[in-house]
Amino acid sequence: MKKRKADFYILYTIVFAAISLFIYCCFYLNGKSLIWSHDGVPQHINALAYYGKYLRNVLKTLVIDHKLSFPMWDVHIGYGSDILTTLHYYVIGDPLTLLSVFVPEKNTEVLYECLIFLRIYLAGITFSIYCFYRKNPKQATFIGSLVYIFAGWTIYASMKHPYFSNPMIYLPLVLMGIEKVYKKEKPYLFIWSVAIAAMSNFYFFYMISVFMVLYAAFRYFGIFRKRSVKDVFRWFLKFTGFYLVSLMIAALIFFPVVMTLFGTERFQAQNYVPLLYDHIYYEKYLGCLIGENMIQWGVAGYSAVAMAGVFVIFSKKKKYTGLKLGFLLLNLFLLIPFAGHVLNGFSYVSNRWIWAYGMLIAYILVQAYPELFTLQIREKRKIFIMLLVYCVLALFSDAARTERNIMAIMMLVLAVFTVVSYGNIFVQGKYLCEMIVTVLIVSILLNVFYQYSYEKDYLSEFENRNQALEALESGPDKEIKDLEDSSSSRYDQYKTGSYVNSAMYMGTNSTSYYFSVANGSISRFFDEMYLNTPWDYHYSSLDGRTILDRLASVKYFAIRKNGYGYIPYGYDTETVFSGKYRIYENENALPLGYTYNSWISREKYEKLSVTQKQQALLQGAVVEESSLPETELSFDDKKADFTLEAGKGCKIKDGKIIVTKKNATVSIGYQGEPASEVYLVAENLDFDAYSPREQVSDKKWNSLTEYEKNTILYEDDNWRYWKESKEAAVEVSLGSVDKTIRIFTDKYNGYSGRHNFLLNMGYKNYSAGTMKLTFSTPGEYTFDNLYLVCQPMDSVEQETEKLGNESLQNVKVGTNRITGEIEVSSDKFLVFSIPYSAGFTAYVDGKETELVQANSMYMGVELKKGKHSIVLTYCTPYLVPGIILTVAGLAAFLLIVIYNRYPGKKKERGKQKK
């Protein structure tokens, strides 16, 4: 059997290498790497390089120090983050990324690109294993494998997100495991494929689990003739038991990640789910199945040969019922937004599950292939009718008649004529097979060509070759790393142009972070402070707000060399002046641990305004309860008198700013306090956007549907504006300071529910000025409250000095451990400028002490008068229960192995007696 399949894998490897070379050359000849600039640099290659270094350090510690030590927390990731839960989505748990341990950091880009193609190659291997297990011929399996691995999902999505190919590797193995269980074979493949999928990526594992259930249900009705509720229940219990054993085995990684995920703000965001997609989606739908990409990650782009296989299957009566129903069901999923919502973890609408559709359509072709040699005249007529209907519907809309879709339809026509030609043009099966393979490969290459050289300038989104790691090094981190106290102090920045997460790569401490899973405590604090970022998982600074910088132990501030216009208050000393950046130091920055002599109840704190809240955080520790005296709060922020004046292209009416022209402006003249930071505060800021105006004749207006008419937001004369944009930007400038508010609607994929914003427009010695708001998108901008506040800095300096008088000294940050010493003259509350996590445990003078969440984002302990040694240790939350579950899962698997062996031995003994 191995010899008979050897030629298959040799041919598969050769063809795969040829097509992959064509794909790579599209990037290489344009001077591009396979690293997407947007996420690929700050997240993907950054995480891979970090993971390789991490694994090498673990091995180095084991070999040299004879100690097995796994760092679980890193101060360089954001404000300090858990390594496992942050990087699991990208590298940790994926078996293939373990190869990074062998690759020097400088060669990470080579490994990164090799892994992209290795994942795709392995997906074809596992698909072929599944097909061979289901007794399919080699030619059919070869054709189906190419359809599966070279669809839109891999040539588009997997190039941007390399690990998006991982579920394609696991799904065939999981489904094959289901087949084995139904045939009463050993369940080992099912258990381990599910376990590895769960460890590899929680996001795609959820989708695999959904399709696993659907597949098991379809196959039950396809395999068994005698059915009963009792039998269904028995199979359900069996699969559930094996599935739970798999989850227990994976719990070491899976359990901490999932429990952390439930605590994030992103997971809890309420996104808009429409009843139907826009009409243009349905008009382009059929063409996009074999051509261009659809919206909402509907990147199908299957070879035209695959659709020909669908026609063949549907031409057969009373056969392939399961495949037909599965095809109709998955197409229904693509047509209904709610299905995209459910399959995306009840988050925003997304069809990132379409890789599973790819396995179905590829397997349909595998099953259809043998039928090509037995097609009857009546069946061929049905196929031609289906082809005609498909072509008419696919190209009916003007929007669908793109060059790529037209070429795809032409390839489909050629494919259909090929598959029905046996017995007429082709009289030998091998020639028919060769022609189908030729059409298939040409169709794949055309899709690749159009994706990379025609459609939306795709390649421009990728980083230049051999520059991704250099891009991470190009920020201000190099200069900051050489400064005093940079190991325990953070830096903030303003428009440096550097990549987010560069601190993780360079080993510095910044205020930036961009990973899919974020600490919920940080997100909630940013909500309270109206921080100017619309995301809960992506932030680059603290907006230069003096109070927030002080509380976060920010000592340095970086700007571009030519960005002299904005230096926040307190950064008086220029410590670095390089060719690209200026670095300023705040000599009054607070250390990693500072102390309060009073506390503020959470209930009292939540009743304050946003500017009062940030002042309160300088005066008392916000905790649930404390034995210290309560803080007597005092506030000196002043609301400024101001006037709004609408410029050309907008008007202010009924508490709304109605913008009818792109880049229209509103001026805000204010009279406030001198020697203050000036804040613009917008509460519940939202918008309904208009697209650029379109002239609509009365005839066209009368032809519109009621739905289309209802989408009109604004009209004057015969100019009408249509709902379109999911986001808008408001540029705010005051003097030399300019900042941007980005507003997302609940239709935006990254929507986090934020509509409250506070912009720090800088420290001003003068008391009056004019602020200008520029609106990027026509529409209606609504708000509950819009006002300006001046925050004097004298009191900020006084309160900062009090907090820093008795602070943590001799701070050392080690592996899963932070130590320091402190002496307090009275009972006080020590706050660490480290994000709160249940993974930390505090020891004061060697005794475990209650560590509580303080100031929303941070954590702290109460101290008695006197000298104290402080130790913080860290262990990933839920890791210990995860380890226990993993051990229990392995024990359960061992019992299953023993059970499966025992009946066999018993039967052998019985045969020997006979």
C-alpha cells in the first residue's frame, strides 16, 4: 500500500512546490516578503521571534543551570502581560512553531515564510489521508487536495495570517477520527487530533468543534440504516466522553487561555448582526465562489473544476445525499449573517470558517471524479443546464462582471466541457485526468495572479523583503534601552511612527500593546478614563496625560526629531537627540511601587466625572475596602467657557453636528485657565455616515425600494447621501498639537463599544484659544455632552510628590518574580503600577499577604508602619488546574488504551482454547 501511494505523494509534492514557487515569486519579484505590514510585523513575526528566543532560553537554563524554568509573565509585553494567554493565538500551542528554537532570531523571516507553505502542504497531506481512508482513488484525491489547499483562503488569508492554515490540517484528521469511532476502531486519532487542535488555537478550535458535530450527525444518518433515539444518545455519550478526554489533555494550554478570554472586553462587545447582507453581496455571490473575494472574510476562490464537480454530484439521483445537503447547508451559512456571527464565536459577522467549506467542496470533487467515466446523456444535459443557470446568475449583476470573475466563469465552462467529454473527445481515462488537472492548475494560477497583481493592489500591504525585524528595531526603543531606570520605567510616545509591540522585541517597557487577547482590567480602566482609543486590545499611548503617565511609572517620552510641537507637561530634560527621535525625561516620575495613606471606595469613585476620577487616583487608592482612613477629595479642574462655530459643509442643529462635505470643520473658541492641560471631552460620541454624495434623478428615485430609500440620511435638492461607512475620524488640533478621534459603529469588526473620549491637547500657559475639529466622513455626529476642561498642574505635582516620598526601592524584575524594599512612616497602601492579574501572589516579609485590585487597572497591598521586603510571584491563572486536568486526561486516555487492548486479548485466548 505504501509503495502504491508513494507516486501520489511524489507527484503531489512536485506540483505543490511548483505552484508555491509561483506564489512566492509574485512576492519576491515585487521586493515583498510574506509578512503583512498591518498585523504581520507587530504580531506574527514578532511573536515567532520572541517564541524562538523564549524556547532557547528555557533550554539554556536547563543545560547550564540544570533548572527547568518557564517564564510566565513579561514586563515588556504591553504594561506587563501573561506570556501564554497573550501569545497562544499566534505561536504557543502550535506544534510547528516549536521549530523556532532551532532558528537564530535574524533568520526568523525565513522560518516564517517556510512555515506558511509547510502548513499548506500538511493540509493537503491530511486531506489525502482522509480521502484514502474513505477508499477514494489516487487521481481523485490528488485533484481534491489541490482544490483544498490552493483556494482563496490560503492565497489570501493564510498569507496575511499564517496560522489560519492550521485548522485545515486538523479538520481532516478530526473527521477521520469520527469515521474510526463509528466503525468501532480505536478512538486514538479522534482524541489526539481534537486535543492538538484545542492546544493550537482556541479560535479555530471552536469552529472545528461546530463542524465536528455537524459531520457526526450527517455521517450517522449516512452510515446507519437502523436508528433510534437510544442509539443516537449512546453515540452522543461516546463522542462526548472522547471529546472531554481531548479537552482534558489540552487543558494545560486551553484552560488558562479560555478562562482569560471570558474576562476580556472584546469578548463581551455587542456587535451589529444584520438580518441579511447588502444586496450587492448576493449579486456577486456565485461569481465569488470561484473568483473574487467576498466581504466578511468570504474568501472562497475555489478552482472552477470544483464547481464542475458540484454539478456532477447534483446530476445524480438518489446518491450523495449527505454531500448535497452539506453543500446546501454551508451555502446557507454563507448567505445568512447570523451564521457568520455564530461561527465567529458570537462576535462580529465573519465567515472565517470558509476553510471548512473548502474541505467539503474539495471532497465533493473527489467523489465526483469516478462518476465522470459513467455519466449518462441525461445527466450530461442536467450538468449543462446547471452550468447555463450558474453563468447567467453569476454574471447577471454589473458589479459581478469583473475581469477575475469572468475569467473564472470561462474556466468553469472549460472544466464542465472537460468533465462531460469522456466517451466523445476523451476515450481514455488518463487523458481525461490529465486535462482536468491542467484546467485545475491553470484555474489556480489565474486566481493567484489576479489576487496578487490585479485585485486591490494586494501586495502593497506586505512588508519589503528582509525588513520586518528591522522595522521592529526602528523605533525609539534602542535609545531608551540605554537610559537609566529603563528596566523598571516605561516610556510614552507621540506620533513616532514606530510599530506597536516593538518594546516586546527590543526588551523595553512601553505603553503600547496590540494582541488579540488583552487584560480586561486595562480595558476597563481605559473606559473609565475615556482614553482616546476605540479598541480594547490595541493601544499605543496614554495620550500624554500627566496624571495617567505618573500613575503608570512613565519616565520617558519619545517624539520624532521634527515633532517638537508636542511635549507633554513635566518632560523637561532632553536625554536623547538622535537622527530620528528626541527622548525626554520626567524627573518626577513615580517608581514601580508608590504609597497612599488613605483610600477611596469604589462606589464613591464611580460617581465622579472622568477628570475628577483621574485626580482622585492621585489622592487615594481606589479599592473595595481598607483599614486606612478615607480620602477627603478635592478637585481643581475647571470647565472652560466655549463657543461652537460651524464651517463650510456642516451645521450644528439639535445637539448634532451634521456634516455634508468631507473634511468640513467646526471651530471651538474657549476661555479657560492658564498653566493647565486642556482636555476636549466627548461623551457618547457616535455617528451615522454618508458616502460621497450622489446625484439621483427622480426616475431613479422612484425605482428605489423602500429599504434603499430608508438608508438615505440627508438630502438637499437632488443630491442624496447614503449610509455606508462603519467608522469615522475627527481630527482635533490646538496650536501645534493635533490628534485624532476614531469612532466605530457596531458594524465595525473591531468594535469595542467605546464612545467616550478625552483628548489631551497639551499643556498651555495661556488661558484662551481656538480648537479646530475636522470631520473625515459626511454624516450625523451625535453626542450627549461635549465640553472643555482645564486641569492645573500645581496640584498634580504636589500629589505626585506625596505618592513618591515612600516608594519601593531596589526593584528587581526576574523570572516570574519582582522584589523590592520599602520603609513607611505609617500604615499605608502600596500600589504597583502593574496590571492586576489573579496570577500574582504577594509576600510581605516572607508572609503571603492579600493582593487586591487597586485603581481599577493596578494592584496593591496594605503595609504596616516600618521596613518591609516585598516579593511578587507570578503563575499563569488556571495553569495549575490545567495541569491537573491534563494529567487526568492522559490517565483517562491510558485507561481507554487498556480497555481497547483487553477485549482483543480476551478474544485471542478464546481462539486458542478452541
